[in-house]
Amino acid sequence: MWYSLAEDCSAELKIRRSTFICSLGHVETMEDAKEFITNVSKLHKNATHNCWAYIVGDRGETRHASDAGEPAGTAGQPMLNTLAGYGLTNVACVVTRYFGGVKLGIRGLIDAYGAAARAAVEEGKLKKFVRTHSYTVKVGYAFNDAFLRHISDMNGSVTASDYTDTVTHTVAIEEGNTEAADLLFRELESAGKIEWSQPQNDNGMEQ
């Protein structure tokens, strides 16, 4: 199961006189991630380092990180490992360091950058990220409440509704529940309760 951020967040740690500020942002694409990194780096343009990592994709398939001047493997990768450890995707992370005059060493840097990313993740609010199928369903007013209960029982959601002489819902069903949804909709259609169309793949539903 993958998760993403409900909203951008940040956290600040002081470790042996250095200040580490982790900024986390929800992004949809690599371009979004790069823009977030650029904006945070501009905000902290006088910092000693602005190290970064990001993960994007429905299953976290695209991952990149940079040590941004810190010793190789001491910043970007620990941040990336932290994000992956929480099952995050579609997230960009920048850890800004203001050097306080005390060197941390390789192990100290790895721990510090990982801790900063972890603090920001724990400060934020996560939401589940799943692939869905969308259905268009027409239902009469008399059966509408019962139909909505069926959708709720399958952990689905109504993403749009149009109330005219009948009710037309756009319904998102999690990928793992589509067989059950197909069966239910066929049964309801045979009973004359609804009309429905075949599903189309969505980019994913976050909840």
C-alpha cells in the first residue's frame, strides 16, 4: 500500500549546532518535484546545503536523490530511504542545512538527514494512494440511498453526481474490488435498479 501527503509540511531539528529544516511537498510528476525543490532552495539560498529526494508514480517507480555537496551517500539516499520506508509516493523532500561549525562525520550526517526527513513525515498527514476504476451509474431516487450504501460497503467513493430526472453518479472503486463491483452492478441492472457503463482506468484515488 502506498501513501502520499494530504498537505505540504515541514520540521526543524538542531543537531550539534547545525539546523536541519525538512520541507515535504505533494507532487504529481517529476517536473512538479523539480519545481518544489527549486522553490525551497531559493527560499533557503543562503543555506550551506539544500539536499533533496523525491518519489513519484502509482507504485513509487521513479526515485531520485542528491547529496547537494554533502559527502556521497550521506544525505539524499538516507532521505530517500526514509520516504520509501513510510511507503510514500508522489512526494518531494528537501532538507536544508545551516552549518553550525561542528562536523558530524559520515555516520552523523546519514543519521541527521534521515532524522530530519522522518520528523517531517511524522509531522504531516498521510493519505492512502490507490489505483481505481471509474463507473458511471444511473439510479432512480427511490433506490439512491441503498445504492450509496453498496458503494460505501466496497470502500468506493462518489466523485461526481448529477441530479436530474434520475441520479447519475461517477463512482471510483479500488482496483482490488472491481470484480465485486462488476458482479453487483450486473445484478442491480438485471433487477432494473440501475444502468451502468464499463469502467475506465483512473490515475489513482487518494483518500
